[in-house]
Amino acid sequence: MSMQVAKTLDLKGLSCPLPIVKTAQAIKELASGELIEALATDPGSVADFNAWCRSTGNELVEQTEQDGVYRFVIRKK
């Protein structure tokens, strides 16, 4: 299944809470159902993005890690 990401955020090098703050700001620009991709290097972002998606109702579609870069794909509610 191919996913069409509407926006990609490079959040590498940022520490908590900036990856979540910047994602929350950017997702406001998307239409409901669109996907945003966030790339982060903060290991704490894994728990942060999971908690943020649960609390906001946005869907964490995919979460991967490769070479210290965490990739999150989130569908706007």
C-alpha cells in the first residue's frame, strides 16, 4: 500500500518538546485524513508521539527507526 505524505518535517537534532510542538503546528495546515511525516533523532520522541496521537485523536499510521532516525507517519483526524 502506497501512502501519500502531504508534508514532511525534519525535526532531527531537536529535543522534547520541540518535535511535538512543530508537528502540532504543521498538522493544522492539513486537511482531515492527510498524512504528515516527522523525522526525529530524540529517543524520547517515540513515547511523545504515541502519547500525543492518543491525546489528540490523530492516528499514528507508521513508526520506524533506522540509524538513529525515528520516522513517524501520522494521519490527521
